[in-house]
Amino acid sequence: MLNCGKVISFAIVAFVCICVVAAQDIGELSRTWTSADGSFTVDAELIDIRGRTIRLRKSDGDTITVPLTKISESDREYVRNRQDEMRQDSKRNRDRRPATANTSPLVQRNVASLNALLEPVRQKYGIPALAAAVVQGNQIVGVGAVGVRQMDSAEEVTVADKFHHGSISKPMTSMLLGMLVDRGKLNWNTTVAQAFPELIDKIRPEYVNATLEHFLLHRSGLPSDRRQSPELSAAIREVKGNIVEQRKEMVEIVLKQPPVAPLGAQHVYANFGFCVAAAMAEAATGQSWEDMMSEMIFKPLKMETAGFGPPSSPDEIDQPRGHIGLGAEMKPASPTADNAPCMGPSSRVHCSVTDLALFGQVHLQYGPVTSKLVSRPTFVRLHTDQLKQNYGLGWTITNPEWVPGELHWHTGTNGMNYSGLYVVPARNMVVVVAMNAKSSEACTEVRDLILRL
């Protein structure tokens, strides 16, 4: 095992153990839950509270995700009481001191604090909170979190805090879809017509033969939503039904937009493409993207802080909150502000920096953990720049002169937060950077301080 001092030659000599706090994974005894209208009951244990939804585990082992609005008032009160208890526990057990237990697959011994490296960068760019984690092989060798969860707040961030990672959702979605290909649920060449035959007469003909891989390569011809019209934005916000129905409606809206290039001819970065691809997976499996992500990626990797949407509750500054602008113009964003829920596959995952490092470590090489999730051909396909466009399936792939071999990476922002995930296979190294404001410069500076050593 490598000595972390040889890997990260910062002027940091204090070593700490990181407390990776379980993300409200409750695991209680079973109880009877009643629907809001009283027409349905189910016996299940409460295993997770994520924003405005809960996850329940039935006696047969199946899990279900239920919005709080769909359960009875007495059940909602029960959930509120459990949340209050967990908040109190969290405050008592924050990672100000060494952890006594750790369930992470990554080894965490003699972990270097990165706080001394991060704080000058945070102050330089005026970022409320900045966090980072570094993995070498199967060991977390450095981690840090400095600043506050919201400007003008006294709530300090911790290494277990959940940051919003925006488009880093894309490599996760690509991996999920690759897993479904391995299981025979999808094919890389599955077309829109095959996934949604009922939509053929409702969408533009240019998209009918667009494949799953076209969307993941940003070569479907869809326009970039970075410059979408106010009318299109409003239409996406107004989709109705459960999350699968919302995403299906979004597909119909998006595939009515005029293409900006012939199918397969040009790389045009489009968040919508990843959401269409995820909707194709939902049509093939009958499960939501959110449930599949939780069960097939977050749970096996023990990414216990992972979830979707804004990580902070509306009523309490219990997680980092996003900010609008920088410098004198900076102000806190609404705690509920984010991309529309149907856009989740492209841009709504949140988790701690150590959990994101877990995901990155799986992509260093095709090893024992990775082989339990995807086949070798799928792993290679995800990480191959097959069209020489500096992009694989959900991964930007470049070869800067200051990194040996290739750098596989993705950054993400919802305009109020910013994150970077950097995987360097030749150095067996992963770097994660996250903050609760939008500053690509701050992210790049932290990355360079670590990777240019």
C-alpha cells in the first residue's frame, strides 16, 4: 500500500480518519404504511429518507420509493419525527473527530487533510464551501472540506456533506445503461422507434432511428439545451405525472425540436440526449432511472450519501446550498432550486466527495469491483473515444501533456454548484472537487494543485 505522503506531497502532516456518515439509511423494524386516501396499506421497513421521498423495504426484499404526499398524515408525522432524531444524531456525530467505523469499500487509513490546500483557493475565489477527495488505488489518501454550507451562515461543511454534482450524473447514467445492455434489457443500437413505437407519428422523423449510443455520444442531432428557449424550458418544467411519465412527456417535447445536425454527423453537447436515453431504459425495464441508479450503482458501491436534486432540506441548512453569482453579487439560491426532476439522468445526482470518489475508483481499471457491475467490453466502450471527439460514453477523454496517458473526466454544474471528477488510470489516481457555487476556475486550480505534482 502506498504511503499517502508519497502521493500527495502537500505541506500537510496531520493525518485523520474520515467519517463517512451513512446517508439516513435507517433500517427499522417493519410497520404498516397507509396511502394518503386510505385505500392501500403495505407492511414495510423505512430504510431511507431522501428529500421529499422515502424508500421502504417490503418483507420479500423489494424496495419501493414513495413521495411523502402519497402517504397518510400520521405516516408523514412519523417520518418527520425520524428526521428530527437523525438530525440530532448527525449534529452529535459530525466528523469533527475520527470515525469509529467505516463501511466504505475504499481503505481509509492515514488520510491526509486537504484543508490547508483548499482554504486559500476558497478564499481566493470567494467560494462559501469547497471540498475534495483523492484516491490512490483502493485507498482514500486525502480529503478535506472548508467553509460554510451557506454564505453568512455558521453551519460549517464536513467531508460527509452532500454536494450537487450536475453533469457528473452523465458517466453514472452511461454506466447504468451499459449494465442494462449487459443484462439484455437494451442494445447500444436500440432506436427511438423501438423504444417508443407509439411516438413515431408525434416526433420529427430525423430522430426515429437515433440510437441509445447516439444520445450518449451527443450525436443525435438534438440542439444544445444550454441555449434553449424560454418556451421549451417552461414546457419541460410543466410535465405531469410520476417521474417516469414526466420523462416520457419530456421525450415527446424534445424530439419535436428541429435537429441542428444530421444524425451521427456532429458532436453537440445536449443534456436532453441523456434523458432520452434514460427514458429508453425506463421503457425497457418498467423502472424509473432513480430506482435503477439507487439499486444498481449506489447500493452496490455503498454510496450511502447519494441521491437526487438539492441536497439541503428547505427548512434547515443541513447540507450545502447552492449560490448564484460570485464576488459582491453572490447570493444564496433557493434551497429547492435545481434542474427539472425529469432532467435527473443528465444533471441531478448529489453525494459526498468521498462517495463520488468511490464511483471514480471503479473507473480506474477493470478490477474485481468493476467486474461485478459491468462486462469488460462495456467498460472499454464507456472509456473509448471511438469517434475521436474527446468523448466516450459519458466521459470526456483527453491527453494533457502534464498527465501520463489519458485523463477521463467530467465536470458538472446546475449554475449554483460546481464539481469535477478526474480519473487518471496511468497514475491509478482519482481526484474529486466540489463546491456550492459556480467557479470552474476554482475547480481547475484544485485539480491542478493535485494532479500537476
